[in-house]
Amino acid sequence: MLKEAVVATTTGVAHDVNEETAICAPQEEKMALVVVGALLCLSCWVSLYFILCNINASRSYEWNCRLVTLVHGILAVCITSYIGYVDGPWPFTYPGTINTPLQISAMVVSLGYFIFDMAWCVYYRTEGPIMLAHHTMSILGILLTLWLGESGIESCAVLFGSEITNPLLQARWFLKQTGHYGTLLGDVVDVLFVLLFVTMRIFVGGTMLYCELISPRPRFFIKCGGVAMYALSWVFMVDIVQFAIRKSKSWNKQKRVQQKTVAANGHEGKKD
């Protein structure tokens, strides 16, 4: 009887080990595919950068890097908007759900870009600690989401909210480089950027974070990441408020100068 009990226990343990191995094997295979995909996307972003450097040899390295950033921003917004509004699920209602293949693809594409841009910024020392912190948290957040295999919809929603202002930000830089920032177009870009940032990062982002925190499905680490990203948005918001104040003062100053000029011209006309 004792021998039979030992054999049965050993068989049960072996059966449990085999089940755990069978469960872990597909997960390891998925992560291996994710790593390969991320490396492939990284090589694509690097290749695009060098192609642009060859085509735009007269432009600076930052010009070409910002073109890559612009392409990623547009691509990320298109994919994540389709995920949120068409493919689903709705991130405000179903946070913490299992990652879909399309969500994984979107995150892998952005992961490759963030690694490229992070390396470029560190090498050329063009960005401050806030932007480097943003890239670091983005990379870690995507890696964590891919490793857990869930909460992909929240990560895609965060990508959408953070990248939707990217084209305007790059347009502002390009306008400065080409000498067109002081025009009406530059003012329109600035106003749209501030409005879109406040709407998406603060109001929509705050609503998304609230839904994330009250839902029982998302993991604790995912919720901590959401809080960190939202706090970083407020750090950016402080800079944007300061910029808006400076811009408003500049507009008021220009308006007063124009009024004085008009008044002076009118006075001279009366003398004539």
C-alpha cells in the first residue's frame, strides 16, 4: 500500500510538472516571437533613419530623426485609433484584458521606435531628463504589458494619447527650422498643440487612469505605471502652461506695437 501511494504521488507530481511545462512553453515561444519582432522593427526604424540621412544629406541629423519620429507618430495614431474605435475592446470599459495580436503588433512597432529614439537622444544629448524618463517608462511599460500578456488595450490607449500631439510638435520644430514659425501657421500649430495636449493627456488621460484604478482586472504594476505616466503628463503640462503664458505675452506685445504703428501712420496722414 505504501509503495502504491508513493508511485501515485510521484505520478501526480510528474503530471503537474508536465502541465506547467506545457503552459510555459507557448508563453516562452510568444516572448521569443515578440523579441524577434521588436528587433526587426528596431532595424526598420534605424534603416529608415539612414535612408533619410542619405536622401537629405544637406539636413542635420536631428532633422532626419524628427522625420522618423513624425512617421512613427502618424503610424502609431492610425493603428491605435483603429484598435480602440474598431477592433476593441473599449479601454475605458475593459482594462486588463488579454492582449490581441493587433495590440501586440502595435506595441512591438512602438517598442522598436522608442529604443531607437532613446539611443539617438542619449548619443547626441539632445533631450533633457524629462523626455528620457518618458522614453524609459514607455519602453518598460510596453515590455511589462507584453510579458504579462494583458492590459494591451490600455497601453495602446496611452500610445494614442501621447502620440496624437506628436505631428504638431514636429511641425512646430520644422517651422522654426525653415523660418516660418513666426507666421499665422505657427500660431495655429501652437494653439492646436496646447488644446490637444490638455484634452488628451490631462482630461482623457485622467479619465482613463480613473477607470484603470477602479477596475479589479489590471495588475498592480500596470496601475502603478499608469499613475507614473499621468504624473509625467503633469510635468509636461507645467512646461506647456509656462509656454502658453510667454506666448500670450508675446501676442499682446505684438498687438500693442501694431496698434501704435497704425495710430502713428494715421496721425502722419492727418498732417499731410
